[in-house]
Amino acid sequence: MSTKRTVGMYASFDRSGTTTRASHYCAGCGHGILHKLVTEALVELGLQDRTIIVNPIGCAVFGYYYWDVGNIGAAHGRAPAVATALNRTLPGAVVIAYQGDGDLAAIGLNCALQAANRGERMVTFMVNNCTYGMTGGQMSPTSLIGQRTTTSPLGRAAATEGYPLHVSELIDRLRAPVYIARCSVADTPRILQTRKIVRQALEIQRDGKGYAFVEVLSPCPTVAGTDPLQAARFVATEMEQEFPLGIFRDVSGAAVPSTPAPAMSLTELFAGCHERDLPAPRPDPSVTEHRLIFAGSGGQGILSLGLCVVNAGAMAHRFTTWYPTYGPEQRGGAVSCSLVIGGQPVGAPTVEHPDVLVCMTAPMLKQFLPLVKPGGMVFCDSLIVESDTPLRHDVRIIAVPATELAAAAGFARGANGAILAAMFYTNATGLPEQVFADARDLSFRRKPDLIELNRKVFASGLAWCRENLKG
């Protein structure tokens, strides 16, 4: 007796250094059935080479071993966000978000609802087995009333755990989706109906008609502690009582295919995202990328100083990012920001090992000094350099009497202006003088009475640098 090989999957599954034709799914699990239905439909519709499947956190996390299409992984519950990015950057792609009920209906619920509400061109397949199958059988948002799990050993109770979440009905309250259905893989007749639903959802994606959501009820015999037949019977008799099958919405016939926006290069994308009338960046591979961290406490102007330097970079037609980190305190709490300034689009805004560090408090200096790259530069207020401050001989540390200079200039709160002057004087960012001056004034555009005071602090800082940093 011969069996037909499922089309649309890899010829062999290479997992953990071994080659096999067996999946990792338990006997009686519905994932394998749905995998077959999805891949066969993709082949029949000629969509394999256009398709990207976002694999979830959960039992189907290893789907990329099986699907013979484009694959990408996503953080727990974030498949719709990744699928949205693919949809926006690859307009011709057929995008699938494949998720379990724990992945989508718990940590990922808002992500899923927002994608559906926007009507993203994607189909979401949610496999609902009423449990967290991969991590030991905890109660999921869809677990039934009375269902015993490892986290509800006495059975789910509405008074304490709430009622099962009906995701299809919830999405049906949104205006944008064009197709919403709930189906099952509990037996052959149900599988045949699911096959039609899967195909229609993928046809909608082929035609670019909008968002489709398909909930698939599936057995999980291992967690249930039953054999496959009993698990399938549970789906048909118990789960379907709570989650009735059917097509909740189908307006795909009247839906008009959306015209995808042309893919934009990073340069074009960034060029349209600037505030305050800053000029567009110009790609220049010869420009050295600078990565900086500014740190201190709230009220010292740390974030403002970071924005000033970022604006200076933008005025010089550099690519820039500014990434703040701060606590709930408006004043006095720890605050920092990461800056990247360079001649090419910035891949990530976070900075782990800065070329330049600016610190305005002793605790932040002790925290960030060990992270500076060898050969880097450190700017700090001389008041914070204490006897127990750890020093490094492979970086240049410039302690500026910033508070003293600011007070002498009549602007005690402007110590960050003296630090800015030292950064300019030492060419720490490679930016020209004019953009520093323009960016400094721009920082106080809403408080014009402080512009002249800050100029005085900056001038005092420059004078100190000329006197004390010769050579």
C-alpha cells in the first residue's frame, strides 16, 4: 500500500541534525492536518513562491521545518506585527500568521485585534485546542468552564478565571475583516469543510482583498491524557458546544482588491519621517557611524541634550536615531538616551557599547563607563568624579566644570550646554560648528528667552576647553 506524499512541504524534515519524514507533533494532534490543508491549497493556487508564513511560539514553532515556503519567526503573540511588516514592505506577498489560542488569545490578543482592525492583507490561522499544549497544559483563554488544567486543577470557574474567550466573535465586531470562519479537524467531514475554508481564505490573499481570520478547533490528546479518538470526540461534543462552527462573515465577493503601495527604500522611508523641518538624510558610506549614550537624572536636560545632538546630525544630512529610557519620575529619576548618527540608514536604535558617553551623575558614570568602547570618549561634570570612581586608561575622560560654568553664565540649569561645547570642541561626533549652533538654538525654540543664556553657557564651555584641553 502506498500513500500520497503531501505537496507543499519539504521532501525531508531536517531537525536536530537528523533527517526524517515524521513531524514532531503528537499522534492525534490537529496541527499536522492543518499544515497539510494549507500547503496543498498554496500549491493548487500557485502561491508557494509568494507566501511567507510567520511561525508562532507554541506547538507549531517548528513549522519552518515543514512549510516549503518563506518562513520567519516571531516573538510570543507578535505574529500579526511581523506579518504587518511583511505586508507593508512586500506588497506582492501572501502573508500568513499561524498561531495557537494561547499565543494569540492571551499575550497576543491586542496585536491580533489591531491587525484585524486595520484590515491588513493577511490571513490568520488560529489553532484552538483550549490549552497551552507546548508548555505543559496550562489553562488558556479558550479553556472550557470546568476544564481541568495544570493551572486550574479543580476546573475552570467563571467566578475566578472568567469565561472562555470567543476570538472569532470578537473579531466579527470589527469592521475591516472580509472573512471570518470557525472550523474543525475532528473528523473527515469536518476536515473537508475546513479544506474549503482554508482555500477561500488563501484565495482572498491571492487577490489582495483584505484580512481573513480562520479559527480551527483541534484535539490535543497528550495534554488531555486521552487517545486520539477520545480527543477528537471532545472537540466535536464539548468544544463545539462552546465554539459553534460556521462562517461568521464573508464579504470577499464584494471586496475590492487593494492596490499595494510601492515598496519604499529605507532612504525614501526616512526622508518622509522628519519633524521640525529637518533636511532629509543623504547616504554617504564614507561617514563614520557614531554611537552615543547620554545619562543622568531627570531635570538635568539629558534627553534634551540628546535631541540637540541628534538634530545637529540631521541638519548635517546624517541618518539619526534617538532612543530614550526613563522611569516614572518627572524629576530626579535615572534617565538616559541612546543616539546613532551616521552616513547610512540605522539598523537598530539601541546602543550597548558607545563610542561617546555623556554622564551627569556619579551613579550613571559608574554604570555606563565599563561599557564604552576602547578608544572612546567620556564627558562628565567634574563634580561627579569621586575618589572611588572607576577609571579607565583606554578611553579619554573629559571632566568639565559644567555646573560651575553654567552658574557663572547666569543659567545654573544649563550645565548640559557646557558639555555640548566640549563635545563640539573635541569633534566627538564629526559634525560641523554651524549645525551645533543651529541645533542648540532649535532646542529652545519654545523658550526663546533661554536661547541667549544657553549661548553664553556654550561660549563659556568653549573658552574652558581652549584653555584646558590644548593638545
